[in-house]
Amino acid sequence: MKMKGAKAVHYDSGPNMTPLVDVVMVILIFLMLAGSFGAASHFLPNNMPITTKGKGKVTDVVITEVPKITVSVIPFEGSFKATSPDLRDEKNQIMALTTQEALLNALNAMRIKKQNSGTKAEDMQIIIAPSKTLKFQHVMSVYEAAMVAEWPKIGFAAP
Amino acid sequence: MTKHSMPEMKEGGVNVTPLIDIVMCLIIFFILVAKIGVSTGIDSSIKNPESYLGVKISDMGNVLALNLYKKGVGDEPQVVVNLPGRPKTDVPIMVGEPGSPNKRFPLQELLTEIKKVKGEAFKVVINAGTTTTPSTDAAGNPLPPNPDGTPAVNTNELEYAQVSIVLQQCAQAGVTNVHFAMKKGTKELHAR
């Protein structure tokens, strides 16, 4: 039984916020998925040496020849084989390096040997000489190995 | 005697105002930070080799990306660049017969021109790797999918012969700041 004089209770809920929150959430999810924090970029840098010989020669620059180690790389069994007259084993045989880890260890040992013998950093250079048919990914594997071995100067030779 | 009416009752509910404030802040943050549709000129369909090392280039304004594709024959690659404000352009390495006085090197000329404007800050990014194209028969019609359901595609992997030509053009244009686009790898390399 309703009491006389009692007022009906009504609720002042204000504007309905639910659609606003829904739309805002959708916009937020869109921006999170569609945007990217900067362009996807991951690069191996290379400061190419300037040479006075070969097709890349620049004749108006005076450069001094830097002693270098040349590493020849050829395709081998789906991967690569790297050799260099300067990379020899205990028996003084030229090593045939067929994995990135083996090449890295050999290049690192050579770099440490040169540093211990007093060679200055500006006189330490590796020239990577891949064959024409070597796959680009293997070229980059060899380049990466030389970088991890901390050789100060790494260049590429024309095939 | 005045009648006093009962005060209006408000149901206690959840106050959504702080939630909306925070969500608005997040939206503004993502609008400012995210870069939607910014083109770097790098063709993402080229599958780059993986490398654990690598650097990020924060300022792509001084960078020209050279997308390399293997042509059917010969050592010369197809070089496609995406210059700002222009559609994707195929830039030949050499135009004209070798040995003829009319031969030109459009890629070298383009790099020289851009280097003059941008100076020493100019960087070239070589985007090379593996590309796939749909396999076709002799008449040029696409082949049906493989028995296992995968599409019939040709996988073309770039070789050093193609890359070295582009490196030589960069060297002749005086561009020594050359980067190689890589995919971030997880295999860590350490010397023993």
C-alpha cells in the first residue's frame, strides 16, 4: 500500500556514456593496430672504402693503401666456403671455413693477433671477395661475422 | 506550513569520467606517436636475410632505398626507387650500348644528384634478398597450385653479382654510407 505523501523516487543518471566509451575504445584499438612506432628498420651499416682501382675508382681523392686481408667466399653445399691465405690452422694449412661461427672465430683470432702485434686499427682491413653466384644471404652472413669479430674496416671486392 | 518534499535520490553508480580521461590521453598519445602510412621506400615483399646485428635509422629523410630484384637474364638487377612525391620508378643501371659514346648511368646520376643536395648525411639502403613471383607456363598463364595446396611460385634469390653492380654505382657516385636492410634475427653470434 502506497504511503500518502511519499514521493516517487527517480534516478537522475545523466547522459548515457556507454556508447561514447565504446566508440573511444574502438578508435584506440584501431590506432594501436594500424599504427607502427616508426618504420620497421634494421640495417647493417657499411662505410665503403674509396678505391682508386676497379670500377668504383675515384680519382680525385688521395688515399693511402691499407694492408688488408682478403677473404674469398664461394658457394658450397647450399651454404658458403670462405678461405684466405692469411687464415691458417696450426699446421699452416689454409682453413676452409664453411660455417659462420667458424669464420667468426678465425677472424676474431686474426684480429686479436694483429692487435697484439701492435697493428693500428686504421691499418686493419678485411676485403670480402664473394664469387658472382654467391647468394646474398651468405654474403651478409660473412659480413656479419666480420662485424662481430670487430674488424674496424670491412670492404667488398668486385667479383 | 510549507510542504517539504523528499530530496531527489541519485543512484550511486560507477563514475566513468576518469576512465574517459585516461582513454583520451591514450588516444592522443597513439595519434602523435604512431606513424600510419609513412612510406620508407622499402619494398616489404623482399625477404631480407636475418641478422642479429643492425642499427635502426631514425631519420629516414636522408635515406634513399634501392629495392633490388633479379632480372631474368644477366647480372644487372632491376632497381626500383620510391622518391618522395613520385611513383615507384625503375632506374636502370646503364642505358645505351656498352662502349657507345651515348651510354649513360641513370642510377649513378640519380645518386650523385641526391648526394649534392643532402651532403654527407645522405645514406643509401640496399633492400635485397628473396622475392617470389607466381609461376607461369610458356604462354604466361599462372600455373595451378601445388599438390599440397601451396601456390606455385618462383623463388628468386639475389646473388652477389647483382648487388656488387649497385655497390659500384654507389661508389662511383661518391656515396659511401651504404646500409643493407635486414630482418632482425634471434641467433646471437659471439666469438669464442
